[in-house]
Amino acid sequence: MKRPVIWCLAAALCLCLTGCASAPPPERAADGLDWDESWVTVGGKVGVDTPEGMDPRENNEALAVNGLYYATWSKGEGRPYTNEDGEDAELYDAQVYLLLGSYRSGGEAEDALNQWKDMALEQYADVSVVEEVHNGVDFTVITYSFDSQANPYARGASAYGRFGNCAVSVEAACREEFDGDAARLLAEFLDSCHYAA
């Protein structure tokens, strides 16, 4: 099965994990709010106030050599799924993947972001691109359909943004059965994200 781009990026870069302890969350977010302990903190730099109806699934807080973090959320009931390679997984009506890269400079973060966007544009069909702002961060948002019959997801939306020296990519992948819009789900999730000041 073709996997979402963000999952492939994270899987490839997880080979570089060092096992370092995660950074503590900041005291305040850039939007002026106190950092809330109930938020899912990713890499000590993004806090997600999980939207209603979604469940946090994974949060890889191990620092990669290049400062890469990965977390996932789901919506809907989980169902067992076996892909064409015989690998078993739990499949949800919708899945959200967050990838955070921390770099030495804003320029390096921008370069990584451009590579991620280019990879996405090569992978998907029926692509539409718009610029949006969510909680003070500019994002390029790409909506698309999956063109592989082997992919259990039918449509998706991805957002690519930068704050400071960090690049962030958030991808929402939805099954045909999902009663909702991928772009709307993504926007709701992005509006729930807070960034370190």
C-alpha cells in the first residue's frame, strides 16, 4: 500500500534515532497562552489541544539526530487491516499525522519544508494548493486524492508550515467511509496547535 508521505518520511528518519530525552515543554505558547499540561506536546515545541472526537495514538518523543518528531491521532472506530505486504495494522476512519523537524536555522527549516512539499506533490492525484494561516503560522495546504487501489485511504489534505527554526507537516488521511471533509478536519486540527514562543 502507498502510505501517507508524512508516515514514509518519519519511518525513514526513525533509523537515525538516538534515544535522547525529550525537551521539556515551554512555559508559554507564541499565541500568549500558558502551556497546558493536557496538550499533547511534540518535540517540546508544538502543543496540540486534541480536537473533540479525536484520540492521540502515537507520540515519538525520541529526538532524532536531525531533530525529527512524529505523532498521530485518529478519528472513528479502529478496524484490523492487512496491507498488500501482509502487515497488520489498525485502520481508522481518519488519521492525522504530525511531523516536526527542528533545525539550526530558519533557512534549513525552509529547505526541509520545500523538500516535503515537493515529495507530496509527486505522490498525489487531483491536487489543489492554497495558502492558509492557522494560529499565527502560515501554511501551504494541499488537498488530494490517493491514486492507488491498494491504499485504504481515499482522500487527504496536508499542511506545510514553518515557525522559527522548525518545520511542521500535518497530514489528514480519510477513508471513503469517513463522513467529513479532509481539509476541514485538517483545519480544525491546525487551529488546535500551539507553538513554542
